[in-house]
Amino acid sequence: MAPVLQPLPVTSVLFACTYNMIRSPMAAAIMRHFHGTRVYVDSVGVREGDEVDPFAVAVMEEMGIDLSRHRCRSFEDLEDTNFDLIVSLSPEAQHRAIEMTRTMACEVEFWNTFDPTLVDGNREAMLDAYRKVRDGLLNRVKERFPLSRGPTV
């Protein structure tokens, strides 16, 4: 029977989306919340956004995570590109991540994540769309990076 290969531990993760205003900052904040002491986490966009989206700040605040100080950055702003894993959250970011990692030993995963700015409606409808994105990212992060449990007896 062949030995089961365990994936190498991830010590650094870059989350990427289109503008670094909603999806990647949310994913990075969730990852930091659960694994920030063990894993280096950063986020960028393919294009530079203006500022973090106020709806993203509001829905993250609902779970006790402060996103208000996030500053939008692009791939060009990265000082260090040595990541174990890049998680792209939009098709554009996926293309950019693949391009960037052609000559690197870095895994790329595509978590196609809905852009909540595409939802039209009142404030509550908008918040609902952002909550769905937040909750989806929360579930993906927990699934991909399970919280370590102590030894079982």
C-alpha cells in the first residue's frame, strides 16, 4: 500500500481578487483571525482599488473583525512574492496568479467568489449579498485550513 502524502504545511498565503476592496481583504482577515499567529497572510488586487468597501467593513464587524484600516494594494505593491499558496477569488486574479507563479514553487487555488457589488437593491439586500460572500469565505477558510485540535486520547 502506497503511503498517503500529506500536503506541505502552508506558512504564507496571499489572497487575490480584482480590486482588493472586498473579497480578498475579507478572506485575508478571516484567515488572520483563525491562523494569524501561525501563517503569514496578505491580500492584493489585480487593479488597485480606492478604499475598502464600507459594506465589507460592516459585515466583517458583525463577526468582530475590524477591516476599517485595510489599505488596497495591487500585485505591483507586493514587496515579497514568496508565498506557499495564492488563493485567487476572481477569474482575473486567477490569470494573474498563474502568470506570477510560472517560475515559482507556489500553489495556486481558484475559489471563484461572487462579486457582491453586482447586486442591486436597498441597503439590506446589499448587506445580505456581502454576508453571503463573507460566510462562503469563512466556510472555505475553515475547510481548507482546519483549526488544529490538540492530541486525542
